[in-house]
Amino acid sequence: MSGVSATRLWASVMGGIVSMGASIGIAPQPPEPAQPDPRIAAQQPELERAADALEELRSEICARLDRRALVVLPLVALGVVVLLVALYGWRVLTWGLLNTGLLVLIAVAVAWLLLQRGPARVFRQTMRTIMGRSIASAMGGFTHQLDPAISHDTLRDWPLFPRITEVTGHDLLTGTIDGQDVSIARLHIDYHIRTRRERNRRIAQPLHAICIRIDAGLPQHVSAVFLPDMIDIRIHRAITKTHGLEDHTMPADLAPHFRAYAAPESHAVLQLLDRDALAEIGANDPAIVVFHAGQTIALFPLGSDIFVPLAAQPYWRDIDRAQLVAQLNDDLRLFERRLARVSATFRG
């Protein structure tokens, strides 16, 4: 296998998988064309330079992987053959030729995946950093953190989850809007549940979501949660049994979208909420909405960790300037649309 064919073959295979996924509806449909945001357009020269730098980095990574593949992959194939011969003798090359070839292919594929893991991660992190800083700049004075450390205690304090065991954060945007501190991040949360049959056994349940937190909302003593129907029933149970919230009767216009829970002393205060804003979230972009300790928190669940905002493209695909700018425009619109809906839920 030549060094050039290694990355080209991988790009061809992965490109075929992506095309197949798009054909059966796994990949999201491209958004309708929209006018470019002037804040992104103003960064065009910097983005073009960043795209050129990314393309240079991508070319270096591909060339480095090609050189390594030229040495490592033949050695892996040879090593598998030598091991099989040592275990089963030379007859394995004739009697078990098909199985031997299959084992060699599997070993080479695994070796290639391990070989590209580090360089691919560097490329993704570099691209996410460029995109995150561009979005942060467009939002006006925001900052971007690539993979921030998220305090488990913060999420455990929310009246929402069962026992939280792991929280991973990505692409944290923090800033101030209208005098209110705002943070936006992608979170992967693992919470544990007990099975009925084995009370001592706990099963991890994941929630992958875009989290928007605004340090403003209902008074400090108020705790309330609005859950869309699609959310895990065990979160419903944790809200009442673990955190002590009670069912809250929903107005007719919100009942189709949410089931609400509130602390006993919070029911009357919930009249301050903007029902139209909540209804818009429930109808168009379902999210878990939490009002707790003077904060407004919204979790927009994601189906995967692939098709997400600020997702970096794979290193084996050429950098397309126009596509990069279009993605930034789409991500900025998504963040700001959700932020506007969440901030409108409380009239203050």
C-alpha cells in the first residue's frame, strides 16, 4: 500500500459512508439558503486566512499519515502473517488463506484507525477553536472555551437529574447580553438509574444537549421544570422523588408541549412566565426548561454528537471556504434564535 493511496482510500470509503447516510436520511437536510450575517461577513478576510491555514494543516496531516502508513501498515500485515504461521504452521497460508487475508485486513484497518486518531483530533480541535472564536466574536464580546471542565455539583443542584456520574462539556460560549450573564455549551451528561430487578445495580443513561443558561429568571426561592414529552420518564421520577417538586397544572396552550413541576411555594410565581415564549419553544424546538436559584436554564437534546453546532469536518475532506462560512452563519443563527426564545420566557 502506497502512502498516497492510504488517505485517498480512506477518504473514498468515508465519503461513501457519508453519502449512504445522507441517502437514507441519517444526515440532516441542509438548511435553506439565507442571507449571510453581516458579523460573519465582516470576518471574511480572517476566515479566509484561517481556512488556508487549516488546509495547510490538513495537507501536513495527510502527508504525515501517508508516510507512517507506508511503514506501519505493511509491518502490521507482516506481523499478523508471522504470528499465524508461528501458531498454526505454514499450512495456514494455503488451507486458511481466506481467513488469513481477513485477519490481515482487520489488523491493518485497526492499525490505520489508531494511526490517524491523534492527528485527526488535533485537526478537529484546531477547526473547532477557529469556528468557536468566530462565533464568540460575532455574538459581541463572548469568549470560547474548547473543552471546559463542567462542575458536577452545579448540575446536581438542578432539580432535574437522578445521580449524575459524568459531565463533559464542549465549546463553551460565555458573555453578557442586556446586563445578564449568558453561557452556551454542548453537554454530555451521564446519570444513573437503578433497575427494579437488581436494586444494587445502576445503569448509565446519557443526555447529549445544547445547554443555555441565563443568570436571570424567577426569584431565588423558585424551582420549576418544564419537560417535553420525549424526555426519559426516569427524569420525571427524579424531579418528584429526588428533588421534591410537585406536578403543576399547565394552561391549555402549554399542555400539548410540556409537563410541568414546581416546588410547593413556586406555583403562584409561575404566572410571571411568558406562556407564548414557552409555547414557541415547545412547538418548534422542544427543550427542557428549568427555573432554579434565579437562573433560567434550557437543555435542547441532540440526537448524536456528530451533527452538532461547531462540528469540525473530517481531516480527509478538503477545506471549502464557502461551506465554512455557511456553517458559521447557520450555527450563529441557531444559537441566537434559541437564546432569544429562552430569554423571552421570563418577563421580569
